[in-house]
Amino acid sequence: MEAPTLRRAGIAAVAVVVAVVIVVLGWAIPPRAAVISTDRLGPESGEAVSRYLDRARESLRGNDGGGHWALLSFTQGVSAERIPEFSGGLRISQVLYHVAVDRVATPIVAIGVPDGERVAVESVKSAAAQMEATPTFDERSTRVAKLVGARLRGNCACVVGIVLQGNLDQLRDLAALNGVRAVQALPGDASAGVFAVSPLLPEQVESASPAPDDGPVPDN
């Protein structure tokens, strides 16, 4: 057999061996399943607000006593110091801030918090710092970041939602509080930290659609 033929045969044999090894390893050490979650708290983009409010109320039906992750959305933004009025002593995992400016798109700032209402109240400082550290790429985004950071530093009434955990009875109690627009609960088997959150903003009346961004950015 000529040398080129021998080389080709050798390469083919090696390829077969490699393929067999891959198959064996794949059988012996199966790949870990990726974490896939479709759980979401808050309205879908463009969803009718009335439909979302119906979904939120429906999510609180039931009588199981287990813990549920839930999103509490406010009728109007509140200052961070008022968070304990609406938490019912439940475990808070995230505070959501939004500085509303007419016809100016501003970001939602989400701050994860460990257990404790005091930490949740202090999270406004982290929200301001996060906004101030966010890279900007043009004059408008720079002005928006400066404005949002300054208002958060001033402890504005900019808390628009909190993510917390409680049983359905506790969550229904929170939903009945004055100033609470909606409480939406996830199923009891939802895993912490692997669900999306998008609060219902107070200014969203008809639909959960992005605000226009064609107005002037105030200086403060």
C-alpha cells in the first residue's frame, strides 16, 4: 500500500476512534441540563394594563400555604423609606426604581437586597450609585443618567415595585393595601433568581408600552 493511502487510512482510523470516545463519554457523563425558565413577573411589553391586572388577581387565587415569589406594583411611586409599609414583614429580594420624566425614556433600576427591611430602604443609595456608574454614549444619555442619579440621591418617590416572597394569604393582604396597584404571584415551584421582572409603571394606564423619548431632559 502506498504511503498516501496508508496516511489516509490512519487518519480515518483515528477519526473513528475519536468519534467512539465522544459517544462513550457522552453516555457516561451526560450534559447538565440548562436552566430554562419562562417565569415572568410583570406585564409583557405592549400588554393591555387591564389584562395584566386580571392576570395578577388570578395569580393570587388558591389556598396552598407555600411561599410564592411575587411582584408588588404601586399606584404611584413611593420613597424608599416607605417600603416597610407595604412589605408586611415579608422577605424582600429586589427593589425597582424608576424616575418618571414626561416624554423622556429613563431606565428601570433594579437592586437586589438581602433579607431585612432596613437594607431595602437603604437600597436607594445603591440605585443612585448604579445609575451614576452606568456608561453613556451621547449627550442625551449622559443628561438622563445625571438626572436620574440626582433624583435618586434626593430620595425621590421613585420606588415602583418590590419583589418579595409570601404565602397567598399574605400576598392577598398586601394587594388590598391603599397605594398597591397589583400583586402578581408566580407558581409555588418557581425558582428564586431565574425569573424575569418588569414592573407595571404608574404612568402606564392603557398598555405596558415604552414611553416616547422626544422631550427635553430637565437639568434637575
